[in-house]
Amino acid sequence: MKKVLAICVCFVAFCAFSAYAAVSADSPVYVRVGIYENQPKIFTDEQGNAQGFWPEIISYMASKEGWEIQWVHGTWTQCLERLKNNEIDLMPDVAYSDARDQSYDFSREDVYISWSTAYTQKDSRIQTMPDLHGKTVAVLRNSINYTGPDGIKKLADSFGFDCTFIETDSYLDVLTLVQNKAVDAGVVSKDFGHLHENEMNIKPTAIILQPVHLFFAFPATSQIKPYLIERIDYQVKQIQADGNSVYYQALKKWFGTNAIEKPVLPDYAKWTLIGVLGLVAVLGMGTVTFRYQVRRKTKELAADITEREQTEKALRESEEKLRHVFEAVPEGITIADLDGVIMDTNQAVVNMYGYDSKDELIGRNGGEFIAEKDRERTKDYLAGLIEKTVVRNSLVTLIRKDGREFPAELSAAVIKDTAGHPIGMIVVTADVTARMQAIAEHEKIGEYKELDKLKTNLLSTISHELRTPLASIKGYASLLLMYNEKLEEKQKNESLEAIDRSTDRLTELIDHLLDMSRLDAGLLRLGLDTVNPKDLVTAAVEEAKMRAPRYRFSKEINGRLPGIIADGRRLRQIIDNILDNAIKYSPQNTEITVRAEVKGADLLFSISDHGRGIPESEFKKIFERMYRIEQRLQKDPGGLGLGLSLCKSLVEAHGGRIWVESVIHKGSTFYFTIPLKPADRVRSNVEKETAKTNPDN
Amino acid sequence: MLRKKQQKQILIIEDESDLLKFSSWLLEAEGYKTLQAADGEEGIKIARQQQVDMILLDIRLPHRYGWDIMAEIKSTPDLRHIPIVVFTASADIEYKDKAFKMGAVDFLVKPVSAETLRKCVAAVFKNG
């Protein structure tokens, strides 16, 4: 094992010696060196000779090492590419970066420290990084001050500044773009910028990029690289250690400065220098810290400014969006102060009221546009807004510019300031004309449908009611014809009586129908005569007993009843009609009582039953013609259902009135009055009644 | 034949007393027994309690329409077998359709003659 190791060491040593020997032989070593235009650091003069700080150092080293330097001119990018491809052996003025370390190798000794500055036009207001936001910046392609870890691109990105970078092949191109105002700023090495700023009439900004250490760079795969690195490091150390060396001369010549000095001072100065260095170190630390803080603060400030600008932009966009929505909403939106004075409206309000522009509305009180009848109510409604904060859906009538009124629905909400104090109101107005018309039409259609249904039912009912007595007549007549011998005498008599009765009933029904028709046609006339109320009531009760034997009928005549001038037939019709209802709505074997008495100037009739009763809400409705039919069909069959409305017409024709009192499940009492002395009024009321029932007359 | 007829008991449900009487006299003259009810509730009560071989049913009855009564009879196991003839003064075609849909065996529109009624009842018992 030890033997193997020894052999390996010897082999490596031999290789190194061979390489060294190869290049230290008497024949010159050709070293290809990249050169680009970056005055004063490195450039070619008018004759094409390499000039500048780096060429002087290299030339010196070449003379010392016996190299033949072959300068290979190109752009910065070309030089780096050639270096990568081993087309050149050496490239000066290269800053180290991790990325570059992948492609190249570097000398161990840094040669120069430099930094870059952003330049701009003399009249430009660009001073700091935030000023570059939204600007164009010229840069040297692939330079460390552009794409390096502390380059301008990274810096702008970290601040969130939006810069457009224009890549060029040389610093001269960068500054030319700046000079020509083709860009807003350009980043160059401070030396280059300093050299050209006056002639190009440009100025440096306060934008200074992080200093970089500059090295010699070598191809990663070069055979000569180890030799060159070793020799160059040696030479750099030597010249940097000698204060009178070409290094310092070149610094002074090309930059007017001295670089970091190597220790060649006398001892007494050494301690001074150490002190100075110490102070510089402290100051340097302070500077770095300060710079960090400035950078941080700049970053914060930049962020604040950006945030403010972004906020302002967002606010503008938001306001525009809100305004757009405000104007586009089809409902009217009005903003008013607490007194109702209009401060702003949207187009929908202008259109709704028929004005030409909102200027005709702004400044006026909203109350002006409300119809007189709704003004007070709306005022109260909006007054409650402060307390309720929101009020909804108040139906009002509004007035257009041309004076026409239209229905509208208002909703309002209070507007408060940041302290929560009400400062105004927002009112939403919807023109509901179309909706109200639709509702009215719908209701009308509903009414028509209802009327149609009732008419159909009326015909059905009339048919039924007429057929019922006819059924008795037909049935008994045919019974007598077919079974005369089989029937007992009693049965025969009852059959004939039933025929007679049914004929009367039928006649009555037909008369009833005719009466309704006459009422409609305005032809109803009362046949006035002296009527004995007691006889009237007695006859009605007796007839009812015959008609409905399963009910108990009674009469009550209170006091002496005078004769009255009336249409006796019609009075009997009224009582019979009410009795029929009592029978139909009462259970069998219950009592139905007819009463008559004098009450003041009237004769008061009443018919009481113990039927199902009538809800109070229907006390008036039951005297309406159509209502009656509908109810009866649903709950109780039988009867034309026109009776009570006819009763009402007949009673009122006499100058009396009719009403009902009832308790559900307990029973009802129908009352009607006939004036004791109606003579003059009766005649005029007959005419009035027919006019009322036939308004077209 | 007469003996068979005498065994048949017909329930007449009719609120018009004259028509109730007429129908009853006619059917009794034809040798049937009759039971009478002035409303549907009474009719159902009778049908549950007594032997009923046929029901003559009016539609426009007080308190409950004849349709309700018919529906109840047809949904009652002990009663649904009883043939029902609807006997109504309503000539609406809808009534006739409804009557047959609900299971009526015949539909008579008032006024009917004694002969028509007699023939109808005879047909029911002949078919039944």
C-alpha cells in the first residue's frame, strides 16, 4: 500500500514538473488573453493595442514569465464564451460568482475591487432605486452588475420594481443609449462611467451596486490553467506587496487611486496603518451596516411608495368600477343629505323622471317629486330611517318632469361617517308601473275567470232548481197514471197536492229568475197594497211546515201590528226566501221562528234558526248575488242562491233595510224592516233601486 | 218473482221530501221494500245497520254531497257491493261521467217518470 502511494505521488510530481518544464523552457509560452472595451480597466487604443490597467499588469507578468501574449478581442460576452470553450487561456477583470464557478476557474488572488453605478441624463430626476420603477435601464450583457447575485436585476426584483433592461455588448453602448435618451438610465463600472460622464453629458445617480472583487479567470478544462494560476497568483502577490510596482503605478495611472497596500512600510508606519486599517475596518463595518440599513430603508420606502401607488391605482379602479355599476344599475339610486336634498343620482333616476340630465335634479329636495297624497307619509317613512337604518319597499306615487304620475317602490338606507354619525341617505327607486299593470290585469283576468265560473255554476244551479219541482210533478203524475189502482186514497191526494205544490214552487222559481232579470233590466216595480203583517207571517209559517215537516216552525207576533203599505207578495217572497235558507242550513228537528213587531217607525221582521251560523266577515257579503252562489255550492246544495240579494233589493225598495246577526254553530237571525209609512219614499226608492242594480240605465 | 222482489230492500237517499215519498211509493207499489234517508249521513247509518240491496242516491244533499257518500260507501268493505243508482236533478254531463267512474250502475236525471224509475230498478236487480 505504501509503495502504491509513493508511486502515485511521484507520478503527480512528474506531471507537474513536466508541465512546468514545458512552459519554462526556452521557447515562449503563448497565452491567449481575452480583451474587451472597458476603459480604463481594459481596452484597445486607436492602433489596436491593448491598453489599460489589466493589460499593463498582464504585460508585466508576461515579461517576467516569458509569455507571448496573444490578445483576442471581442465583446464581453464573446470573451466569456471563448473562455468557456477554451478558445482563450485567460480572461482578466472577471468577478467571481457561483454561477461562473461552474464554467471557469479563478486566480486565488484578487487583483482589483470595483463597483458599478447607474448613470442617467443630466436633467433626469432618477436618483435612487425606486426611481427606476417603470423605467428602461441599459446594461452590459452577462456582466456581474446586471445578472450577478448583487446585480441591478436582482436588486430591482427584490424591491418589486418593474424595470425594463436593455442588454448591450459594451459599456460604451450603455452610456450612448443614456446620452441619447433611448433609455432612462444605464449601469456601468464606476471607472468607465467616471471617465465618460462629462463628454457624454450624463451624471451618476446614487444607485451604486455592491463592490466586486475582480480576478483572472481561466477555462475550467485548460491544461495550462494550473500553471497559469500558480504563476499569476505568485506575480500578483509580488506586485501587490511592492508599493512601487507596476501594480500601483497602473492603479495611479488608470484610476488615480491606490489599491490595498501590501506591508512595505517602515515599522513606525505599520502601527499607524494598522490603526488606520482598524479605523477603516470600523468605518467599513459602519458603512456596510449603514448601507444595509439604507438599503433596507430604501426597500421599505420603495415598498411603501409602491404600495401607495398600488393602493391609489386600486382605489381609482375601484371607484371607476363603482361608478360604472352606479350608472348601469336599472333601478334609480339617489344619494341625498338628511334633509332630502339630492346630492347625486344615477342615469336610471334621470330617465325615470323624464329629465335630460342629473343636473336638473341635484340640489333639489326629493320630496318635490313625490305626489301630494304620499308626501307626508313618505316624510315619516324617511324620518324613521335614522332609527331603523334601513327601510324597505314603500309604495309611493312619484311625479315626472311632464307632471305625469307613476307608481314606484322606495327603499332607503342611512349613510354614516367613520364615527357612525348619519350624514345622508341612499334611496333606491324602482318604477313599478309595469308590475302594477300586470297585477291589475292579472286580477282582472282572475275576476273574469271567477265571473265565468260563477256564471257556469249559476246555470247549473238554475237547471237543478227548476228540475227538482218538475221531478215531483212528473213523478207523481206518472205514479198516478201507472199505479192508480194500487195507491191508497190518501196517497192519491198527497200526490195531487205534491203536484200542486211543486207547480207553485216552480212558478216561484221562475218568478224569482224573472225578478232578477227585471232588476238587471231596471223593470222591477212593487205592487203596493195594504198588507196585514200577522196574516203574512202566519201563512208563511204554515206553508213552511208543509214544505219541511221535519223542522219545527213557530211564530211570534209581539203586540198589535198595524197594516202597512207594501207589496205583500214581495214581503212573502222575502220571508219564504229566508225560511228556505234556515231550513237548508239547520239540522232537522230544530226550531225556526218568525217574529214581527213594531220598532219605532218600522215594522221589524226576524227569522231565527239554530243552524251552522255565518262568520261575521260574511255578514255583508251574503247579500251579494255572486258571493252567495259560490258559498252555497261549496257547502250546501240547493237553491238559486240569488235569494238574499233579491231580498235586499226588495227590502230596500220598500225603504227598509236588511241585516243578519249570527253565531257560528249556534244559529242566525235575519232582520228586515219595513217603514210603517213608506208611501212617498217607496215610490222613489223603487226607482233608485232599479238604477242601482242597473247602472247602465 | 214477487217473493224475490219483496226481499229486495232499496235505500232512497233524497232531501226533497216530495221526491222521497214519490220514489218510495213507486218502488213499494212494485213490491220492493224501501228505506228512506234525508241526508247522506243518515243513509250510511241505515246501510250499515240494515240489509240494503240497492241505493237510490241524490247528489245535492245537505251537509255532504252525494259524491262523498258514494265514495264512503264504495270504500267500506261491507257496503261496496251495494249497487248505486245516482238520481239527480243535475243534467251536467260531468256528473254522469263522474257517477260511472265512481262505480254507479246507472244515472237518472230528474224529472223521471214512474215508468223510467221502475225499469231502471228492475234492470239493476236483473243484472245484479
